[in-house]
Amino acid sequence: MTLVFERVGPEAAAEVLGIVRAAFSARPPLDPPAEALGETEGSMKERLAGFGGVLARLDGVAVGAVLMDPADLTMWLRRFAVLPDQQGHGVAHKMVTYAAGVARAEGFGDLAVIAREELPETLRFWERQGFRRERGREQSRAVPEIRLRRPLNEHVVEALDADAMFELGRRVAALVDAGDVLVLSGGLGAGKTTFTKGLGAGLGVRGEVTSPTFVIARVHPSTVGGPELVHVDAYRLGGIEELDDLDLDTDLDDAVTVVEWGEGLAEGLSESRLEIRIVRAEADEAPLDLVEAPDGADPRRVEIVPVGARWRGVDLSAL
């Protein structure tokens, strides 16, 4: 099966409308009803007359659609829909990725969506695509909507198995230098330590890289005259300032520091860092170039976000 995406305009209004109606009608009843159900072919043409939208075609048949609605440096995704019988096969995930590529190429800074509070599975889907809820914004009480955003300076890599995760770590090693900080997040078994093993191999450090859970931190000296690797488990730290009390026998400015479970502590580590989030793929998050993951694959999506002046201009595309 071949899944392709195409940019469309008002000429595709009927196809887009059919997909939107089918997808939104299959959702649980909402009060008030979803505005998407009130769309007509005429209103859809008007929406598509702006920036347009994206159609997903599986073997030539339209199965997914999304409208793209720019506002300043934000690209809003509207009327995001996949036909009910095609959900759970990676179409939605790959459509988000395609839309992100379009928005990034056009110079937008982030993607944004609005989701209904009564649909927790929909919220979970967007959060697993790298979207985060807006904080400190007044939400409408009449319509319980939640706004979510995803930055577009991130680089996303698909890792099909542990070997691919190891190799990604090895490739990242070619980009880092002494003083760099990498903050890893992801659930148990996501592949954080496997990534760090690859990083250590690429840096040429001594000693087996294992989970630092029982020792909080390990230092791996270089065997090639490069920076040491400091591997930290932040889960057991009361605060990142406790790193200063660990007596690591190394200066963090002379090492590459990897912190597992470091999300939320990053600001105290360094103003410049790589934030790396590993998400274990589910049925609707198959690899980007496949409709179904191959047998035996356990794919991960690795979201790499460069933060700070250190990473400005660094090309992550080779990853």
C-alpha cells in the first residue's frame, strides 16, 4: 500500500468535507456539537482558499485531510480528520509530520491545534505528537477547548528498534562537545539508556554504559582524548543543584552530560541544551515511510529540540 500526501485548495472541498464529516460523525456526541459538523462545501471552499490544506491518499483513495490556517508565526491545524476505517494505521501521525514539514519550510515557528476536553484520547494523540498544552491561558467555559502547541525547530527521527536507537546516539555524538547537556525524557523502556550507549560509543568512552538508577550518576572517561560522558539519573535527585554535591571527579564544563528523566529540570542545567524526548510508537504512529511497521519492529519517535545559542545554526538534518 502506498500513502502519499498532497497540498490542495478549494478544488478539493468536496473530498475534504466528506472525510471531515465521516470522522467527526464517528466521535462520541459532544455538547455543544463539534463545529466541523456544520461545514458545507461552500464554507470548506472558503477555508481552503487561504493557505489550503493537505489530503492523504492511500492507493489513490482520499483517507485523511487537514486544513492549514496561518496566524502570525503559528500554523493552526483545523478540521484534522482520518476516515474511521483507516484510523490506527499511522495515517494521522504521518499527516501531522507532513504538515509540520510544510509549515517549517514556509518559515512558521510552531504548529497549534484546538482539542475538546471531553475527548481524552484525542488529547493524548496530540500530546504524543509533541504538542503541549498552553499554560496560563483562560479556557472557554462554554466550549471546553484546550489549545496545544508544538515547536517547529525540533528534529524528529524514527527508530524502528534498539539497534536504530543505538545508532542515533552514535550520530548525535558527532555533534556534541565538552560542556554540552542532553536532557532525555520518555517512559520506562523507551530507549533512553540505549540511546546513551550509542552516544558513549560515538564519543569513545570507557566502561559499559548502563542505567545509572542505583548510583545516580556515572562518569565514563574518554579513550580518545575527547570529553568524558557524565550519565545522570535525575529521577532520584531532589533538584538539579544536587549535581554539585555528587563528587563526580570531573568538571561538567569538560564533559558531555546526559540526564535521564531530566524533563522539567533542564532550565537549571544549562541555557543551551538538546532536549530529547523518546516516545514509544503505538498503532497510529507507524514509521513515516510505512503504513504498517514490519514484523518484530518496536518503533520509537525521537523528538530532538535544540535550545539556546549553542545550537543555533547546527544542522540536525543528518540525524
